[in-house]
Amino acid sequence: MPSINTLTCIRAVPKHRRLICGSRKFIVFQYDKPFLPEFSDDNPISAAIFSSLRFELYVAGDRSIKIWNAKTGTAISTLKDCMKSEITRMALDDEHRKLIVGSDSGELKVFDIHSGINTHNLHSHDPQEGEICYIGYGGADHTIISIGWDQVI
């Protein structure tokens, strides 16, 4: 298994219940069995991202996000029921202090990673057709870009 320092990408594939990690080679984790709650989650994974600055994994399942220490493999904390509907996308700001989260009902929220507090509720996309399919962070100007299935950017 590659060192955590070389992990360059992570992607959840909910339909096939897999978590794919990439570095110099791909590693696929299958999660179709019940696990111990301190090392897993009951919900299918809908989104996952890795913080190379904090060495943490943020794994979304249903309406909650579980934060994992990537070095030890232990759960740090859980943001339970932080959205009204299933989480579809997540993004980090440049300093990896804020987590921007989108849902299948078009919700957009910003969370402080350290405290887990919802710091901002952003203007939502259409609740009927606005499932968030992309979230990007604009960098120095602190812009958040979201794209929904409602054809709005």
C-alpha cells in the first residue's frame, strides 16, 4: 500500500460500493459488508475527499460526513444530519479549514472543519432539479462555484 503522503485522489463509486484511491497505483476498497462503527459507516458513500494539509479524509454518506485521520485510520468526528437531503459533492478551501457541501436538493453549506459548525448557508439551487454536481473553490478571491442539474452555475 502506498504511503499516505503520495495519495493524490480519492473517488467514491456508490453504485458499486467502492472507494478508489490513487497515487502511483490505484487501490480499490470494497465496502459491502457490515463493519465496526468506529472504523466504518452504515451509509453508502456518496462523496469523499482527502486533505493533504491535514491528512484527513472526509467521507459523506446520506446526510452526514465522517472525518477520518488518514494516518491512523481512526474516526475523528462526525457531522450528523448536516444536510436536509443526501450529500452529492464536497470541496475544501485553499487552507483546508472550510468544507463546502452540496446536496441532491440543491443545498449549499460551508462548515468549519475544526469545530464542525455550519458557518454559512449559501444560495441554493432549485430544490426539484438542482442536485449539486460540482463544487469548486476559486482560490485567492474566496469564490465558491457550484453547478446544479438545474443548469445554473
